[in-house]
Amino acid sequence: MSIDFEQIVETQDFPLWNQSPEQVLEIANAIATNETKLFDQIAAVENPTVENVLKPFAKHYNGESFPEGQITFYQHVSTDQELRDSSTKGEEIMDNNSIEQWSREDVYKVFQKLYDSVKDDASLDAESKRYLEKSITAFKRNGLALPEETREKVKKLQVELNNLRVQFAKNLNEDKGYVLFTKEELDGIPEDTLNQYEEVDGKLKVTFKYPDIFPVFKHANVSNTRKVANVAYGNRCVENGPILENIIKIRYEIAKLLGYDTYSDYVLEERLAKTKDTVLNFLTDLRGKLTPVAENELKVLKEFKKEDLKARGLEPEDEFYSWDYNYYNERLLEKKYKVDHVKIAEYFPLESTVAKMLGFYEKIFDIKFVKVNKPDPKATWHEDVQQYAIYQNVKEGGKALEFMGWIYFDLHPREGKYGHAANFGLGPGYLEQDEKTRHTPITVLVCNFTKPSKDKPSLLKHDEVTTFFHELGHGIHNILSKTKYARFHGTHVERDFVETPSQMLEYWTWSKNELKELSSHYKTGEPISDELIDQLISTKHVNTGLFNLRQLFFGIFDMSLHTVSSQEDLDNLDIFKTWNKLREEVTLLPSDNNTTKGYASFGHIAGGYESGYYGYLYSLVYAADIYYSLFKEDPMNLENGIRYRDIILKPGGSKEIMDNLVELLGRKPNSEAFLQEIFG
């Protein structure tokens, strides 16, 4: 008997998105007030137990997780400036109050006393013990094992750091930068893209949103146009430059006050890598392997550029600049590999491609996405947003069928919206106090794909198909996780592992059968030809050395700022010079003295990925190992999909990740598949 999902989905509760700017601040203040009351309550406990400390503590953080996630999310997606401002202010209020509370010695002592009394208690479940351990670690990392004077200094610096982090992100989201070009200067840009540019004073306005600026990098025939666009894009949000300088100084001070040699030491003790030496050795080793590969790739591109300029009757150049890379990489793919990404995109209209992608995830993980076709106007924050319910154990059905949560897709750019692609896990799942009722998660995919026009639907370039698969990997991690506490749900894992599930799923977008199944020409409905697929797949590792050196540059730059170990080195640290020097040295691409302040728009380093950008490459090692071991021979293997779902995704961060990997692979993970993937 088939399941009527459309009827079932009507019975599911969903959150409303109708808060006013005033209500957002009211909610933020209420969350902060309740947190303070909770800590006061726990501080008064003389004989701590799981019942009078851990349960009320977990109840608060479980229950407030979605309201907090929701109101802080508005700053990234709302079209209302006042609402975005309130969202940012609300985040500051809640974060600063949390810093205050998590710096309280009286509460720390209660937790330590409780942990000492239950750590050997076999009747207490492992996740609850882990919750206590992680809480005590969090207190200690705020200086609770240090003298009061030191703690107060750390607390003050943490508040200052948090405010700077929020301001950095706000400036990025609010960026309205653009460059003006004549139509002649934009020669080579596809007509569809030209038509989407606004006209200003007889010129075309190219904003720094992905669908606007990246076609210029890839297709503008005029070298100076690419140069101007590249430098302007690299200098966006320059007001964030001084903010980052202050952030680095404060992080250094915090690390020293807490007794660490560097801020990296402080960060990495809670990562899989554990030490800065492990990270630096990983980056150095990979750079040594990639650089010779990239140098050979660069020789090919230089010759290709000379031939191109000669064919166009232009003066040949010996140098190959940073603004040449995307353009000549694209031309090389077209000429040598016969890959035309504009033509390929015609086979990936957004609507049908997304539907088929969801079908892949359904087959691999035994789940079902059910779209809400006529959502309540208050059920989303913008008319572009799509809402889906997700169910699990579809094959078995009946009582085994389980509602897993809500996922939203916000896929097109607009003013004031977050400018990249990301997954926002707004509301983690958890068990209610009765330990039977499950509170289901809510997660959002935010992307910036080209909007449909009157003549064409939104068409996805192949790299955008991969991007969507990647972000949906994060989303599925959030939805399919089942933990007792919100704290460990879904992507709440070590930062140098969190990219693994999303990167692993990118492999499906390079698999021939899966690509063919995903495709459907926007006019004819025909699947993409074998010839086009073979040509595309043959380019997977073209210029992989140069591409990965760029990722290494970000990781090395990040570590160079956070491994400063003396006041003298901090005083001598010039972020501007470090950025531009490392960019040329590591990527091998000179900029002809056109320096930029690209670090001012390096959002990762300001919040979340500090001393952690290496994790994108580090996670690839695990992703390759999992894919090669479980899916390379049979990407749609349901049995392996469910094993992966239950061993890696389901526990979130409630268990040690390395233990989960060993259980899945039957051995410790290694880098063999990763090195084979990159170097053959």
C-alpha cells in the first residue's frame, strides 16, 4: 500500500517566520534572562545530581536552540534592514550573556562536583557523561581553573571578540559593492548573464554576488576587465580589515591568559588534529606534493595564453596573473577537452535537477522528501523559499516510518542576503525530558544560483550542481542525526571532520550514471549525452594542483595568524603583507603589484573556522576513504548508505568520531584514497 505523503505532511507542525524586529529583541532578551536564572539556580545546588543539575541545564539549551537559531538567522536572509539589525543585536545580547554565565566559578564547581560523583556510575548513559565532560571543558576554556583576575580579563576579551565577529559577518552580508563596465568591456560574457545586469549611467552594474561576478572571471575576453573585477572583488568589505586585526590581537591575548603558547593550540586541542604541528605538517607535506603538479599545469596555461593572445592579434605576455586563471582554465576546458560549461548547464535546470538530487538521497538513505506545495505565507521568510518535510524508513513503512524534520531551500541572491553557499542548522534535534518524545530538527540550505528569466529557467553550472550536493550533505547530516542532546546533534562535530559528509557526497556529481540520471535538457527533456559526460568527467583533475594550492593558501594564511607565539611577533605581524605575500608564493599566481585586502572578506577566519580552514582539506582524506570503501563501485548501494547513515550521521557528535570511522571502515582511516584521487 502506497503512502500518501502529501496528506501526512499536513499533520506536521512547522515554525512560523513572522517575528518583528521588536519581537526578535524580546526573544533574545528572554533567552538571556532565562539562561541567567538557570545558572543562578544551579549555583545554589549543594548536592548536585543528574536530576537537579544536568536535566534542567539540558532542558534549557535543548529548548532554546531553535528560537535562538531562528532569530539569529534573519541577519543572513531577511529583506528587512531593521529585522537584520535586530537579528545581529539579538545575537550579541545572547552570546555576551552566555560568555558571562559560562565564566561563573560557582556553577563550574557544581558541575565538577557532579561529574566527580557520576563519572564511574555505570548506570549513567555515555552521552550524558560526555555532556558533563564537554561542559567542564568549556568552563575551563573560559579560564575557570585560573585566578579570578585572569578570568575577568578573559571574559572581557571574549565579549569584545564576539562583538567584532558579529560585526565582521554583518558587514559581509550588507556589502553592496559593484563594478561598472561598458558592454564592450564585457565581451565574451554569455548573453543571459549580460541581460541580468542593471544599467547605470550607460554602463552595466556587476555586483559581487556569485551569479554576477564569476561570469566575468570566467568569460571576459578583455584582460583589463578581469583584472579590474578581480582586484575590486578582492578589496570588498575593506572596513573589515581593522576588525580582523583586532580579532587576531584579542585571540592572542586570550590564548596567553589561558596558558596556551598560541591561539592554534587553544583551538586544536578540541579537533581531530589535536596539535598545530600536525596541521602545519599536513599543509607543508601537501604543498610539497601539489607544487610540482601545479607548476606543470601553469606551464600549459602560460603557453595556452600566449597562443590565445597571438590568435587574437594581441601582444603576447610571459606572465600568467591571478585574474587569468579562471578565464584560461575555462578556455582550456573548452578547447582541449571540448567542455562547454554553458552548454552543459542547459541539461541541469534547477527545478528538475534538485528534484532528482533529492531522489538520489532518498535511494541512498531510505528517506523521502515531501515538498509543501502551498505553504502558509508565514511558513517561510521569503517567497523564493521552498519547504520540505523528510521521512525515514520509507521501504519498511507503517509504524517504522518516521518524520525526521524540516529542510528549507533559499536558492537565489537578493540584497542583504548571505552571499555564498551554506547550510544553517537552525534547530537541532533532541529527546524531550520524558526520553521518548523526539524534537525534530530544522535546517536551511542558502545558495545564490542565478534566478530564472522570462526566457529560461535557472540553469546550474556543473560546479553549482556539486555545490548543492555539498550543502545538502550538511543538511542531511543535520536531519538524519538522532541524539539525546541538541549539543551533539548533526554537524556539532569536530570542525576538521564536519566537511567530510558533504565532501563525500560531491563524488556523486562526477559519476557517469548519476550525472546522466540527474540531467534533463531544459527545452527537450533529453538527458546529457555520453560524449558530453565523458568530456566533463575527464576534466575532474585538470589544474587540480593550482586549485588545491589556493585552498592551501587559505589554510596556511589562517595558521600563520594563529600560530603567533610572542608579543614581538604579534607586533610585527602585518596581515596585509602576509596575505599578499602568501597568496603569490603559495598559489604561484602573481598579481602584478595589484595587492588586495582579501582577508577582509574571509568570513571563515572571523567566525568558526579560525585555525580551522585546513579542515576543508583534512576532511577530504576521510571523505575519499569512505567513498572509495563503500560507494565507488556502487554509488547507489542502499545497504552501505544505511550503514553510513547510522554509523556516521546518526550519532552526530555524541560519540568519538574516530571510533565511528573505525566501526564503518573496519580499520583506522588512511590517506591512500585521497592521494589516489588527487594524484592518480
